Amino acid sequence: MVDWVVLLLKAVHIYCYLIGLSNFEYDCRTGRVFTSWRCTIYAFMANILILITTIYHFTAHSNNNLIFQSANKLHEYVIIVMSGLKIVAGLITVLNRWLQRGQMMKLVKDVIRLYMINPQSKSMIRWGVILKAFISFAMDLFQVRLSVDALERLGTADMMGLFVKLCVSFIMNLAISQHFLVMLLIRAQYRIINAKLRKVIEESRNLSFLQHRNGGFMTRCCYLSDQLEDIGEVQSKLQSMVGQLGEVFGMQGLMAYSGYYLSIVGTSYMSYSIYKYGPQNLKLSPKTSIIACIWITLFYLDAFVNCNNILCVLDHHKDFLGLLEERTVFASSLDIRLEKSFESLQLQLARNPLKINIMGMFPITRGSTAAMCASIIVNSIFLIQFDMEFF
């Protein structure tokens, strides 16, 4: 039977090499992560090609407006800001992969080892992987289709600019997908340890009501203590991986969230412009309009899926803390070793709470996400009002 998850992950693995995003190799069967001259040289040459093309694009003063053949100044400014930020984000992502190559290799090694500890997590992440692969592939496909429609009216410099935008867009989508997959695995592992902790809590509660304490009672408490220590060790590794993920993807995470912010504001304004002026006045063909609308929908869906994945990790951690609080309803004292295991785990979580942020500056919570969405709506309205007033 074909395992679609494995095939999709292998396809992403190969795609990362082809685009020049991965500059090292790894073996999922053995957990070995290593560098090779072949991979290093190819990634270096691919990155240099993108850099040279980017420099040529900016020095040749090519046309940034590839969708609207007839656009006002505000359209052009919005497109320039969106395109420029995407190009800068792509270049920073490539540079960051070289500067933090060792940290990235360590993170990949930890991810593979964590998967080997709980291989059943593959069944939990199956639909998440398929959904993300479908959205990413569809976004790239429709973006290429929009670019093909614009080829017939482009010069050499414009075609080079189009090549740059496609490459950096693919790089950013892949980098965001890698972050998504790691967080998805962490999310699955949290579900596993939450299920294990729930069983330990339930059995400990039952043991606390026993009146006669014998050797079997002591043995069972020691077993539960070992289980609790294993759970605490895995939770510590998960929290450490979240920290590593923040360090490795910190700068590109900042650029990605900035890109999401400005791109959503920009696409909201562009959607309004198509409605206000009509496709005919903007010289936008019906086919291009449909493709653009589908791409915008996929873009919004991708942003939602990525953000929801991070928030779900925080929710699972909150559930983990909630399960530990049930210790207060135990009837009486348990074995001293089991009691110390509970105290140690609670102290571990109190001293090192889980926080997900971008470069230590912007925390990611449901409240901050809601505030960002409100800010996006307000700025989109301001941009639309500016267009209504002056254009």
C-alpha cells in the first residue's frame, strides 16, 4: 500500500535540494545528519545564481507590475512593497541557512530521533501533511500560471525579475512548510504524552484511594514514577525543540509574518481594486482574474493553517498543565518517589514555561493573533479609503 505521507515528505526533501534551500543531507532510517561536497556545492551555486539574478533585476529597473496592465500609482507602490519584501525575505532565508547550518543540522537530528521514539505520530500528522502539501503545491502552481500569462508582454529584464520572484517565493514557501512540519510533529508528540499522562494521572488517583499499602502498591507507584519521568523527559525535549526552532527560523519568521501582514493588506486592497475598477479597466483577462482569486483564497488558507498549527501546540501544552493540576484531587499521599516525580515535573514546567515568539520580541498567542488580524483589517480599510479619496 502506498504511504502518501512518506512520498510527500520525500518530495519536499528533493524539492529543497533542487531549489537550493538545503545545504546538508540526512538519512531518516538511521537518524544520521551530515554534510557532503555534492550538496554543499550545488546549494552554493544555486544561491549564487539567485543572488546574481536579484542584483540584475534591481539594477535593470524592470517592471514590477506583472498582473495589472493598467494600474495607478498606488497599485504600483503596493506591488513594489510586497515584491520587495518577498525578495528580501527569500534572500535572508538563504543567508540564514548558511549562518545557522550547524543549528539546523542539530534540529533535524533531534526531529528524527524524536520521531523514532514515537513512530505512531506519523498517523497523527498524515492529514496535516497532505493538507499543507496540497495548499503549497497549488499556490506555486497558480503563481507559475499567472507568470506564464505575463510572459508574452515581458522584456529580458522583466523575465529575470519574474524568475527572481518565483524562486524566492518557492524558497519562502518551502521554509514555512519546513517550520510547519516540525511544529506538526511537536503537536503530535504532545498529543501522545498527554494521553500517557492522562493514564498515569488516572491510575495514580485510583491508587490514592487504596487503604492497604503492600508490595504491589509500592511496585506500581515506582512504575508510574518511571512513566512520569519519561513523559517529563520527552516534554523537555519538545520544549527545547520549540526553542531551537525559534532560533533557527527567527529572522525568517519575522520576515514571514511581516510578509503575511503586508501581503494580506495588499491582496485585500487589490481585491477591492478589481471590484472597483473592474477587470476590463485594469486590462485583466477573465482567466487571470479567476486564477488570481483562487491564489488569494489559497494564500489566506495557508496563513490560517500555519498560524493555527502553532496555536494548537500552545493548546496542547495548556492541556498538559491542566492534567498535572488534577494531582490536587488525589485522596491521600502516594509513594514518596511518585510524589517527587510529580513535584519535579511541575517544578520543571514552572521554571521553564513554554513561550513561542518571534526573535524574543513578538509573542504568538491567540490574543496577539487576534490583535494582528484587527490591525490588518484597520490598515486595509485605511488603504481603501486612501484610494477612494485620491484615485
